[in-house]
Amino acid sequence: MMKKFTKALLGVGVVLASTTLLTACGNSSSSSSKSGTTTVTIWADDPNFTVPNMKTAVKMYNAEHKNSGVKFKVQTQGDYVTKLQTVLSAGKQSSFPNIVTIEDYNAQKMLSSYTKYFNTNSDINLNNFSGYKKNIVTYQGKTYGVPFDSGVSALYYRKDIFAKYGVKAKDLNNITWDQFIKLAEKVKKGSGKEILGTGTLLGQDPDMIRQILQSTGNWYFTKSGKLNVNSTAFKETIKTIKKLNDAGVIKGYSDFNSRNKAVFNGNDLAIVEGAWYLPTIKSDKNMKGKWGVATVPRVAGVKGAVNSTNEGGSSLYALNTGNAKADKAAKEFLKTMYDGNSKFYAKVLKDQAAITTYKPAKKNKEWKQTDPFVGQKVNQYFATNMNKIPAVSYGIHSVELETVFQSNLGNYYSGKTSLNSTINKIQSAYKTQVNSN
């Protein structure tokens, strides 16, 4: 899943009431024609990733079920989250698509807000998927979604430049952030280049917080949904980012395009992101052989912290459109292709670099092949570390809390406010934010 921001979910209760929008989004749901053909409409959130993956699934399904009587429509929507939210809030089930993709950080918010419009899917065997996905696709003890791709993270680094200044691959794997900082300082001193880059200005981007915090086995909230930013894990997470900033080895860019430009022109030497970022690096053919993949550093100050974490990922959900025949066809499609077809997963791994969470597919040869661009078995790395990602519950207010971070963490990272003062301000602002929605 390509990187997407999720600000549209801030006020699930506040939706656009545009007739034009509903017309554009709606009236594209399931239908059964007089000829007996059932139409299943699929909304996919990323035209460059989930759309081609879904079209591959449809093509393979049709080839294996030529007499199914089901016709599939794969569509994408601009401002996807807002449009999905708008259609669900309107409650006109005949306007719903049958299948939707939802980014994992948004899933619990959607499921809790619109439970009655999501079909349960007890036929899905969640034991077939990486364990950390279970908390994402279940709600109140029931299975609603089918896990798809993973945002299993990696440290992408310019191995040619790191090696030039004495830092080899073995030096970067399974280390702590404190150890990484010392190595990064060495490379920066020799090269004069920036080391870690983030896709927005430091303090504005939650990516580093998400990845470091989940690697400790914790999240912003407890399992019961209580705010947990006063925990050791959260404090050590933001302290780590401040250490990186104090050492001068992390730089925030104004946007993702600016960061990518710095990566391509050699001014930024490392990135910590999900598996979905590797195709971006590989899009510059001149960089072949110059990039490497290593494990994400872990936090030394938190017991149980690991070198595996996650950024992004999505899952698939069947909506209750009121058309029993089409709803059944949608669930059968999801079960057949996403919880039972390893050939499909082999193809999308090869064609779209889709790092999926379906464990039986890990037997496919594609997972064990060396990637010629980086000279490593990167898919094998992703597969191994995917199963080590700590399972956490993202809760229903992560997006609201991350907006609170934007107005508070920058001052902490720059040294203008203390750690305890920052935590107190976050707690107070979050309480105001949630109570106002």
C-alpha cells in the first residue's frame, strides 16, 4: 500500500452532504440484471497499487470461475476516505460498493462508526495471516476484514556511501537507535550529507513515531482504549527522535516529493519506511546496486522492543449493500482469492511488489529470490520480519491524536519544552479534541 495520509477521518460524524459527491460515488453498487448476471463493485484506494492488484484478482477469479454469473467493476475514488465515509454516513445501502479497501490505521474507526454496514466474514481463517493483523480486521470479537498487504518496515540506506565511511551491512542489522546514531554521525561527518529523511517537517509527520512505538509492542492507547502517552514506551519513542534531531542525523522535508528528490539526488542517505517505499527507490535505475536494506533499529530503553515494525498496510472489507446475492458473491470472491490462492499472491508480488500477509504464499519461490536492484533477498527479509511485528490495537482515535502531536512535538524536539510538559499538553489537547467531535 502506498503512503496515504488519513486526515479525512478526523470527524467521522462531520461529513460532506454533497449531492454531486454522492452521485459520483454512489449508484455503483451491486446489482442483479434480468439476465441473471450479478455485478460486484469494488472500490480500491490507490490507483497505482490496490487497483492493479484488485484487477489481477478479478482476472484470475474470472478465469477459474467462467460460469459464475458475476461481473466485477473495479473503481477508484479521488479523496477516497472522505468519499467512502460520506457514502456510509448517508446510509443508502444501494449506493454502497460491495468491497472496499481500508488502510489499517483507519479500520477500527470505520468499523466502530458504521458497524451495521460491514458484513462479518467468519469464513476467513485469520491463522493464515500474520498475527498482528488480527486486531485490525476484527471488532468486538467478530471478523470483518480480510488482511491484505503489510507495511513491514525496513531501514533503506545508501550502502555505497555508508561503506565508504566504514559502516557495513552487518553493522546496521539488529542494533539499537543509540548505536545507529553513532554510525550515522560517522557517515554524516565524512559525507556531509543528510542521513534519515522524513516526508514532512519534523514534528508534523507521525511515521517515525508509529514505527518506533509499534516496535516496542505499544501504541498511543491501551487495549481498552485509554490514552497511553504517559507510558515509558511513548516517552522513549519521542526521546529517541529528539536524540536523532540533537545529533543532526534526521531531517524533515516539507513534503514527500521534496524528500524523494533528496533521496534521488543523493542528499539524503537513509529512510525508515514500509515495504511499499522500495519501488520508489527502485524507480531511479541509476541507483541500482547503491541501496541496501537493513532491520529497523530498536529502542534500548523499553523491555521487549524488537527490530521489526510496520508503517501502513491495508485490508479488504465486504459491505452490506442490501443485495443478498451480490453480497454473498463479494464474500466468496474475497475468500477464494485472498484466503486461498497462493498463485495470486505470487503474481502480485512479482508484478506490483505487493508484500502480503498471507502466510501460505511464503512458500512461493518469489519470496526467496535475490532482488537484482539491491543485491539482497529483500522479499525474504520482509517475510521474516513481518511475522515479528508486535501486534497492537490502533484504536479509534489515532488520527485525532496525531493532529495534537503536530502542534506540540516540534517544540519538544527543538528543546523549547520539556518532556513532561509536552506529555501534559498532549493529554490536555487530546481531551479537548475528542470531546469536541
